[in-house]
Amino acid sequence: MTLLYEEHLSGGGLWSAVVRRHSVLRLTDLEGGVNAGLMMWNFAQPSDRLNLPDTLKAQHTAKLTRGHILMSDMGRALASIITDTAGWHDPLGGHANAVETLAKYGAKTYQEARNDWHRNARDNFLVEAGKHGLSPRDLHANVNFFSRLDADEEGGLAFHPDHSATGSLVELRAEMDLIVVITTCQHPMDPDPAYAPKPLLLTLLQGGPPAADDFCRTFRRENARSLALTERFLAHPSSDP
């Protein structure tokens, strides 16, 4: 794959871009323990956004890893997870807002600490989404890449602090043009009492379309249907329901 773009995102940072169809967005954990919160929307029709409940239900899973497809409200394939060395990514834990971040880590403003000030994931998502004409009503449940939550028999969730190792990576292939927003604030269930978000390497590569025997396409029957819905939308974007 041809390198198109690369950027280091600091801990607590925020990033967004329009990721074009069949491009591959590679996320790399630079120090171990990063949390990469991600939201995405159909660029051509932003009301059609990532729907995690349907994504999980269709693929019979409570985690995300290689082979899984991130599906939209309309059942379309937004992006496919084509590579994953971490093995488990959290689609359940959500993200923290300003009130929760203040209660957990205390106050540290930009005037006091410059780039080390205490940011929160909710505001980061809003800032970056706003750059693409989106508003609070457009936000949705996010994926927390590189974080892991396990459920016990009573339904309680447990966070794994040492889940992602240095150099762990995940690659997302865009199945249509996407608006992607990422923040590297800590997971809301991270037990560390210190504000210590980790950095992320973002790499954008030129990829290609999924083949007929593509692993993500054949992973489940629902995945093939989701890709077909995307292909139908792109063939007839103005008439597709």
C-alpha cells in the first residue's frame, strides 16, 4: 500500500479527516495502553452514521477485531477491520465528558499547563465533528480501539489496564468516503487516578476494494450483505432508501 499521510497524535489529542473509499487508516499504539476513541459518518449522507448496537448484533459479538465490519444505521459497511494485532477493541465503554473528567482527574487549564491541560473525550469529539458541519445531535456511541472490557456472569464490566502493548496496530479499510473523528483521551473505566493519556500514530494508506474472497466479506453472511448495501448506495446514491 502507498503511504498517503502520517501524523503523531498526542495523548488527549483530537483529530479528524475525510477518509476516502478504499483508503486504509492504520492506528498504532506508540507506548502501550493508548485508548483511541473513534466515531464515523457516511461523508455523502452524514445522517447515516456508525451504529454500534447493530454492528454487534449482526456479527454476534461484544468485541471488535479482524474480520468485523463497522456498520451504519442503514446497515451499510462503513469500514472493515482488515488487520488487528491487539485482538480486542471495546465497543461498549463509551467516553467521558467534562464533568466526569474533572471529578476524576481534577482541573488543569490550558493557561496553567498549555498542551498538558486536562481534555475530555466528549468535547474533543464535538470540536472535531463541528469542523465537518456536525453538531451534538450527530454524535453516537464510539469504539475504543486498543481498550478491552470483559463481562462477568452478572453483566459487570472489567477494564484491562495492560491490554495493548507498544506497537499494537489496527487497520480500517474505508468502504465508502467517511468522516472520521478520533480522540486519545483515557478510557472512562481506566482505573488510573492520574491524567495520563497515551499517544497514537495515525497512518493513511492507499488500499484497494475488497475481493470476492476478502476475509471481512466472508467472515459472516451479514458482512457480505452490508458490503452489498454499500455498493448499492454508491451506485445509486440519490435513490437508495
